[in-house]
Amino acid sequence: MTLVSGTHDAHGAVYRDRGGREVVDHYGKPVRVGKAVRNIAGVIEMGYGVLAVRGDDRVEFVDNAVSNRVPTEDGEGTYALLLDPQGGIETDMYVYNADERLLVFLPPERVESVAADWAENVFIQDVEIDDVSDEFGVFGVHGPKSTEKVASVLGGPGAPEEPLSFVRGSMVDAGVTVIATDAPLGEEGYEIVCAAADAGDVFDTLINRGLNAAPFGYRTWDALATEAGTPLFEYELAGTVPNVLGLRNALDFEKGCYVGQEVVSRVENQGRPSRRLVGLELDGVAHAVAGVDANADPQGVDDALPAAGAAVFDGDEAIGEVTRAAVGPATEVPIALALVAFDADRGAVTVRVDGEAVPATVVDLPFVDGSARSARLPTYPELRA
């Protein structure tokens, strides 16, 4: 459940389920609000699940489980993955060293299984794992003016600068932790963490005090992340080997063994994965999408776009599939992300939409250059030049 439904409702929120948790889908004008985020700043209530890991062996325990090195100092964080033995992604997560505990932010549908799996693997270590999702409110502030926005309402230290570092301060009478994000929307960004009891006051402060910021929901989040070239768990990550997605920011090739590492290292040593993530400009559905008011009829836009899993063809050869599609808030044109054969050329392809082949163009990511660059932007060693 959202912690601030009254405020959401006052702004005309439409809700949806995300991993068993109710989140805001949109406030009635998702594209218009997306432009506000691209130009100024916006605020979203994040739908994370949160685990707390305590005990003297907490850092070593989590570090042995995940694909990236867990920070040892208070105030630092990392982006990491849990993999299965075949190298497929079971979940992504942010791990923050918060003094005497680690706080792990992950998709809500993965909290129970990760907590159970980790608890089963605690033997003689001093480690305690708890689901603390209900204890926190988490709000994202994103946009080129997000630093100015946070500075206008944060009491105490200045906003953190290094991605995934954090500081502690206050907003109104509430204690908050402010995390510098890794720019998943291609813009400067922060996440504000507070006690659940203070969520209403903090959300109101972020929207209405200091520099104004527009509230936005996950429909806008998904579209902005698509423009930024950021792969997301529910669309691209689940079950995929991370090399395929170019998620090099989630991998430490020097750290000790973890489940799935052998597969990841083998693909790395081969020099290239079998597939890669690309952008598609959906030329063939532009006219159909233009005939729908994306702010008034978001479902109508969805119906005009290719569905996840739609086949991508180069001539008569199937080379991949769409993972998600949206109308870009900045570009105002239909775009998509797709997993295609690694050697697929940039340029003209077709996508199957309702059984018909419609023209599209393979392009480099990101679709737009914002005030920051997503740390998850796919990076492939062979394509760096």
C-alpha cells in the first residue's frame, strides 16, 4: 500500500499493482508530467521492498551473495545483482551501509524470497535479516533542478554528490536520509528516505515547499527510463544474464565467488554476449500514436504500441524482441527497448504489431541526453570505440 494515498488522491492518482504493492500509475497527464521532470523536477513515491541485515558478519555475508562489492563505510551504497546458477538475474538491488546495518532496497516481489534464501544460508555467521519495508517511506526526486529542489527543503548538510552516497538531515520536523541516485531516468536525482509515520509530511514538502516539483507515477517513470536507456527489473532484467544487458556497473570482476559468477566471467572472457539491448524508433506506429491523446487516454497509447515480446525482424530473419515501448516525454515519439542479436546492424528493421510488420529503426541508447547519464546505460566492451 502507498503511504500517502490521501495526497495522491488529491492529485487525481490512478493506481496499479507493482510486485504486490500498490503504487501510482499516473495522475492523468503522464506525458505532460514527464516533460516537467525533464525540464525542472518531479517527485515519485518509490515502491521498494526493504531488507535490514544486521550482525557483525553482515557485510561479508551479503558481499558473498551479490555481484558487486558491498561498501564497508557508513554513507556508501552500491548497485548489485543476485544471480541463479545459470547466471540469470533473480533480482537487482541497492545495498547501503547504514552504520550498524545494511539496508537493501529491491523490487517488492523479491523481498520474501530473498529474505528466506539468505536466512537459510546463515550458518555460524552473526547475521540477522528482517523485512522492514513497512518502516520506511522512500521518495524519488528527479530532474535537472532536483539538486536545487532538495537544497531548498533540506536542513543540515548539503545534498550528497557521489552516486549512491547519502547524508542524514531533516525536512520539516522529520529526520531524513538523502541518497544521490545513479540517474536511472537520465537526470540528476535523489531518493529521500524517512520513517513511515513522516511520509505524508515529507511528500507534501517535496511537492509544495521550496522549488515546486510535479508528482509523477510509474507510467512516467517507465517512459523516462526508456528514453534514458535504463533496463528495469520487471521488463529486461528478470532471468537475463547481466552481460546481455551491458550492466557493467553491477559487476565486480575482481571480487570473490558468488552464485552465477562462472557464467558471467565466461561470457566476459568470450568478449561478447549473444544479444544486446538497443533502442528502437517506432516509425511505423507514429501515426497511430499521434491520433491518441496520451494524457487523456494512456491505455489507448498502450494499445497502439508493440507489446513486450513483439518480434523484431531484419528482412525475413527474426533478430530479437521488444521488451517495452512508450511515448518518450522528451522526444514525443513512440520508442522501445529491444533485445536483439549482438551483431544486428543499426538501421531499418520491422516489428510485429497485431500480426503486421511495421517499420522501425535500431538506434544507439540513450534516446535523449539529460542532465546526467544513467549508470545502467548498456555498455559492451566491443562497442566502446
